[in-house]
Amino acid sequence: MRMHRGSSKGSAESPGEPEILPLSASPAPTVSVVFELVRAGRTESRTVEVPLGTPVRRALRSIGQAPEGSAVLEGEEPVPLDRPIRSASRFTVLSTFSGG
């Protein structure tokens, strides 16, 4: 009987040890992020759980907000949208879209 190379039939080798996955395959720890959305004198609060290191931009999108039309503040300081979230945070979000 002829078998092509790579065939598992007729192989006498044992399957060996199971593959061990790297620690990076474990789920990342999450943190709670609170966004205070300020519009027309009203404030709406939304909370989202995100993996550590998630950029502010992605967390903002996850609550349905457009990062391109928003200014994000932490306290009174502007926050870059590509900044990774490293701990539980509270941000104020101001819309920068003008009506028209």
C-alpha cells in the first residue's frame, strides 16, 4: 500500500503532549468607564466595561457616540482619543457638531 506524504494512516508516532496556549489567550481584565454625555444643558451618564488598554475612541464608539464629533475631558483636561484606558475612569463628553 502506498501513502502520500502527510497521511496520518499507518503512522506509528504518538500524538505527543497537548499544545499549551500562551497566557495572552486568557481574557484581558476589564475596567468600568463612565461617560457623562453633555448636550443642550442636559447630562446623560453611560457606563461600559472594556478590556484594559482599550483606546478611549473604541470605548466611546461602544456606547454609540461618534469620536470624530466629540471632545473628551477628564476633569478639565482634554483626553487624546487614542489614549489607552488603564484604570476605571470617568470622562465628560462634549459634542463638537454644530446644528445645521
